[in-house]
Amino acid sequence: MFPSFSLRYARFPDHMRALSQPTPVASPRLFAFNRPLAEELGFDLQGYDDEQATQVFSGNRTPEGAEPVAMAYAGHQFANFVPQLGDGRALLLGEVVDQHGRYRDIQLKGSGRTPFSRGGDGRSPLGPVLREYLVSEAMHALGVPTSRALAAVTTGERVVRGMPEPGAVLTRVAASHLRVGTFQYFAARGDTEALRLLADEAIERHYPHLQALTDDGERYLALLDAVAERQADLVARWMGVGFIHGVMNTDNTAISGETIDYGPCAFMDRFNPRTVFSSIDEQGRYAYVNQPVVLQWNLARFAETLVPLIDSDSDRAVERATPIIRDLAERYEASWRQVMRAKLGLATEEDGDGELAQELLDAMQQGRADFHLSFRYLADAVEAGGEAARLGGEFEQREALDAWLPRWRERLGREGVSHADIVARLQATNPAVVPRNHRVAEAIAAAEQDDFGPFEALLAVVTDPYTMPAGEVDYTRPPRDEERVLRTFCGT
């Protein structure tokens, strides 16, 4: 059933990873399998067997050709450096080459203890598995680079996180699991050869055009620049969909430029730039508004790890790398303006577009308006005198919105296309549905009682986010005050 594994990371030197096997579980049950993703990865679905899949995706049986490893990495967690973290509850089965010729990692999460578990049980409760499955697949449907969910099983066992909860295992797919923290682990140990192996692997898998650079220093400096470019674009996309990662630690910053490690993440409802959901982020370090700032901080830590590769003279290396980090804020702003232009229905560029977008966000904050529906309902208000009741209904105070609308319509007029074209742009860019926190919580609560119907229904609508859903449940609306879920948890 599985495609052939390449075992690239398993062939790295012993000190860069630890061979380990999943811990079998008592009574696994497969409750989600992503067939389209499996086809993309090259699975033989004609030979698919549900029982065999359950055993493999639970960790009870290692697929032929796999060689599970736990990857070593370090990381700054809330700005505090931890020199050894590593895969404490995850195992990389290996890499496969998908239908597009790309290497993809296949990893089990919640599969038991590893040499990096640091006293933990290596397991995952059902709730975090459901959250990652729903949110990562929603992010993919929204066009945000992300790891993917291939399968999920319940284990028939309980894990204790304050109280006993049902256990589960997620099978995750990523372009790779190389992180800033992976580089930090070896930089902290002065292991330049390991850093070179990691950098070369990142270039070959994610930035192959850089292989043409024959000068080592130039090539590794270009790697820093390429990662900065992708990360700036990624965080701009997060901001455009109102996504708050929750734990932007360096060990959760992927070199590939994908969103990875969905812990206490959530989507904003009412627009407030200071919004925080993570239960452990007491100071708001990773609040929505801070994500671009943390991006720059994390990439500075990545630059530090590449210093010995960029130049044998560390002062010269720092001098060469500094402009990339210094200019990252400007690069992010350019990506953010591009994202926001699309959300406003604009295809051309003008100097004041960023200010126009920010003024709408300010109006949303003043009016305590829902982030997603405010953008979605812009399509009602393209024409002056048009039906804008749904948009206005999202604002408790709409004076700022009323002042903004004429300026936006004037800007739309310079696009040189019909109102119908603008409406089509807006509806293709601004989702009707995202996995709102209260809906995710409802799905988790039901699944913990062995009812996966709400999970399946929510998954169906969030993976078709630009279509207004039909049915009795209104997945588009924000939570009522009594439904709001203000805190999310890591589950580790």
C-alpha cells in the first residue's frame, strides 16, 4: 500500500537522529484517512486494506521499507533556549517521492516514547490530533503552505493531561521536518559538519536552484535569503486568514516555509490585533500582531547557525547576513500588502493600498467586527448604494466603515474591470468558512464521546472554504458570547 521510502534522514550520522520504534497500542481504530493526499503521495489504493492501514497508522506495524527515526533538534521556547528537544512523541517513517517528484516526509505523532521524550509518555490526546487534522487541511484549502494530515486513529488507550483523555495518533506529511531548531541543535554543539549536511539537504529538497552556486559561502547565504523569503510570505498569509499559530518557537519554524506543529493555534473571530489563544502564552509574545516581529527574531536565530558556513571569519559572516535579517520587515510588508490587495479585490498595485487595508482593519477593531465575515461581505458592498446590510451588521459601530467604503469603491474603480469581476475576486479570496475555535471544540467534545459526525461535517466544509455551506449548522457565523473558546492547549 505504501510507496517506496527513500530513508534520506535515516542515513544521516547516528548523532543526528535516533532509531526508534513506535509503541504498540491496545485497540486502534482508523477514523480519518485522506485518500486524495494518499493518491498524491503514490499510495497503492487498489490494494488498500482498512485493517492493514489501521495497524500501520497506529504504529502497531511498521510499513515495509520504513526505518523510523526520532529527529534531534533544539529551540528557543518563548525566547528561552533549550539545547535539546527532539521528537519526543513523533517518529519519521521516511520520505517518499510524490506524484510531482517532490520528497515528502511521513511522520507518526503520538506514537510513544523516543530517546528525546524527556520523561514524557510520547502519546497524544485525541483533541490535539483532531485540531491538527482540521486546521492543517483547512490551511491547505486556503492556499497557505502547510504540513498535511494523512490519517488519524484512536488508540483505545487513555493518556493523562490533567485528567485521562482518549489517545490518538496522527500521520503527518510535510515537505520536510527540518526546523530552525534542527540547525540550532548542532550549532550549539559546534558541529559544523552536521550543519553543512542539514544545509545541503535543505537546498536539495527545498531550494534546488541554489545548487548552481559553486561558492559555499554564497550558497549558504542564499539559503538564508530563500528561507527568509518563504517565511515572510507564510506569515503574511497567516495574517490574511486571521490565523494565530500560538507557539512560534524556533523549533516550530520550518526551513521549507510550511506551517508546522499545530498546537494551541486558532483563527481569530472579532478583529483584535492583540488576540492570543494559547494557554501558555501569558505575556502575549505570540499574539496575532506580534507574529511578523517574531518571524524576524526567529530568522535571526537561523542566521546565527549559518555563520560558520557563510564565512570562516565570523565577523564577515555576520556582516553578510545582517542585511537579510534587517530587510526582512520590509519583505514581509510587501508580502502582506499583496495578500491584503487580493482580500480587497485588487489586482493592480498603488502606493496607498497598504493604508487602505489597515484602515479597514482599524474600522473592524473599532466596530468589534468579525474578521472573516467582514471581508467575505465586502462582495455585497462593491457598488455604491448596493446591498451592504450583511457587512454593516457585523459592526457594532460602523462610522469608520461608512467613511472607508467610498475610498475603497473609488480605488476599485481604477481596476478597470466590472463589478461582477470584483465580486468574483472577493468571493474567491475571502473564505466563507474557517475552522472556528468553538466549532473545533464541539467536534473534539463529540469525538471524545465516540461521535465523529461533527468532526467529519466540519472537515467537509473547511476543506471547501470559499463555498457557502448548506445545512442546518451555520458554519460561517462567529460564536455567540457563551460559545467563545478563549484558550487552546498544546496537548504535550
